[in-house]
Amino acid sequence: MNHEDIEFRQPAEIRAFQEQLLRKALDYLDAHSPYYQRLFREQHIDVKEIHTLDDLRRLPFTEKKDLQLFNDDFLCCPKEKIVDYITTSGTLGEPVTFGCTDADLERLAYNEQKSFACAGLKPGNILQLMTTIDKRFMAGLAYFLGIRRLGASIIRVGNGIPELQWDTIQRLHPDTIMCVPSFILRLIEYAEEHGIDYRASSVKRIIGIGEGLRDQDFNLNLLGRRIKEKWDVELYATYSSTEMGATFSECQYGCGGHVHPELIIVEIIGDDDQPVPDGQPGEVVVTTLGVEAMPLLRFRTGDIAAKRVEQCQCGRWSYRLTPLVGRKNNMIKLKGTTLYPPAINDVLDNTEYVQNYIVYVRSSSAGTDQVDVCVGLKHEPPFDAVKDLKDRFRSRIRVAPNVEILNVDEIQRRNFPAKSRKPIKFVDLR
């Protein structure tokens, strides 16, 4: 156990530590941020009166639209200090531009070093990165910097192309791969079709990004179970975003993503904009710590999760986040049932004859939500696939969306539009 790491200290010590960093962050915003200077002035806020984490609720939220409308005003340093420009993925609207200084890139490297170490990596490990490092994408660069700082090795292959991934695995023998979890099923399928004994490969650990592998009780979800049944490797899930410049990574016990207290403060907020009790789901709201170029105060991520504060079996006392329930703006009301897209994905990811899919949500003429699921099939099953899928949905989520079978290539085109850095599986047209 690393007693020097703040994550292993007692909760009261972690809290006091974060409150010291919060004071520095507020003073920095007050001195350098045009956006927050204006906000504090207009709302008559004296940041010197904010001393504790509980005091945060006295401050207004920052929302995605604020970043879109006043992007330049969030910059806290001269533009000459920016060494790397990135943008958010723009999944729910216009992408937002972020600048990173040299110090910010060092912070990212430190964040990922700790996250990879949490997932069990150390010098001597080899990680195959199956995500892009270009296209203004923060994550790929952060992963590279973190592995470099950790002292392990990285193979930058990029996303997709199962043939290239397997050629790399067979040539360079990585013990860890990092990718979107659903891509693992494509890797397995390719291996089975081409006589590759993937179970005997060098890969012993998979770190998932962008998709969940567990449910709220920390058991593997349908996608996680399907991977594990096929390929008995260690599975780790992560949660991160460009805005918060931090990653929550599972440890070997798989009981939520660990926060790094020196990098971020997390609040869980209910529908009334007030904190919910620990263990209850709500919206994830973050305050970044130690960011030089574009720090954020009480940023509403739109993601729904819960905070777990009991000590983890790994010895860490820093709080953890449960797997995401979904995104607040993506909540669906289908035929009287409230659900989030991951519940739909779970059904489709666990259906062996489904090759790919995309889900559309629209407002119906009756003022309710209409959900259309477009599916590409690996093969034509000896039964009515539409009926079978609807039965699976009713069994799992009690209601059935509209289901349409389309060509696999057409679904692939919709999953990966020209400027996409991540597969698009959910489109909200409401």
C-alpha cells in the first residue's frame, strides 16, 4: 500500500487536502479567467468566502452551452502558452475547443500514469492502443503520455482494422489492449474466422473506454459477460471526458472508478440541483484542480452516476464513481418506461446475430419519445429477427422499440461519419 498517495489517506484528510486545492483554484479563476471574473462580478460572489467543499453549492454551475458561447473567455493564460489544441467529440452538439499548456499536458500524463497503475500496469507491460491519437482527440494523446510517464511500453495502432490489430498482437506480444469494449467482439469474431487462437495470445488485460462493462452493482453487464465468456482476460472500465481532464479507472476489484483527489472534485447533483446522499445516482458535476489553460468550476457533465465512499478492497479511501447510468439529456420515456441508451445497447450487444446497430430517438406526434433501432445482421437467423429482438427488449427493459433491419455496410457508414473519432451508436433527434 502506498501511504504517500493521497488516495490511501483517511477521508477527513482527503477532504482537507481538496479544500486547500479548491482555495487555490478559486483564487486562480478570480485572477485569470475573464469568464469567471465576469460571473463573480455579476452575481456578487466573493470567492474568499468559499472555504469548504460544502460551500461549493453556493456557486453557480458551468454548462456546456457556456463553453460553446464564450469559449475564448475561459482561457486563463496567453495564447502563446498553448502547446496543444483539442476539441470535445461534439456528441450532443457543437464541439468545444480546449487549449493545453505544457503544464496541462504534464497533468494529463500524471493522471493517466495513476490510472494505468490503478489498473495494474507497471514498467515492463506493453499496451496496444486501439484508439486514435490524432483528430484533435485528447484521450489518445493522454494515454500515450501516461504510459510514457509510467515507464511501460505503448503500441499506437489506432482504431478499427481487426487484421492490423491481430498482426500487431502476434508480432509485438502486448499484454494489455485499450479500446472501446464492443470492438473486442469484432476482434474475437475475426480471430475465430481466421483460425487465430486468441485465448492463447499474449493479451491478458483489456482496458475499456467509452462504454460500460459493469452494472450499478459492479457485476459485469451483458457486454462484459459476453466478452468474459469468450475470452477470459482481466477487464477494466474507465470513465473520462475532455472537460474534466481526468480519468476514473477501476482497480483489480472492479468496484467503481477511483478519483484522483489532487486533480478533480466531484459532486453528485439531483434534479433540484442539490447534492444527493452518497450512493444515490445523480448528475456528475466536476471542478478541475491544477489546470492552467482552461480550468472549470462546477461543470455539469450531463452524466448520471453515484458516488461510493466506503474504503475499497485495494486500500484506497478516495471516493469512487459507479458505472454511468446514462446521460441526463439522453433519458428516454418509452411507453411509460424511463430508460437510458446503455440499457438498449446491452440487449443488442448480447445478441449473437447482431453485427452492428444505431439507435435513433425522436419526438412522436403524441409528444412522447419514439425509439428506432436500426440493426445490421451477421447472418440471417432461421426465425423472424425483428420479432426476436422485440421479445429480447421486452424481457430486458419491459418495452420494445421499433426495429428495422438494414445492410451492415449502411449501419457501418452511420456509425462512422466522416469527422467521427468514436463510433456513433445513439442519435438524439428530439
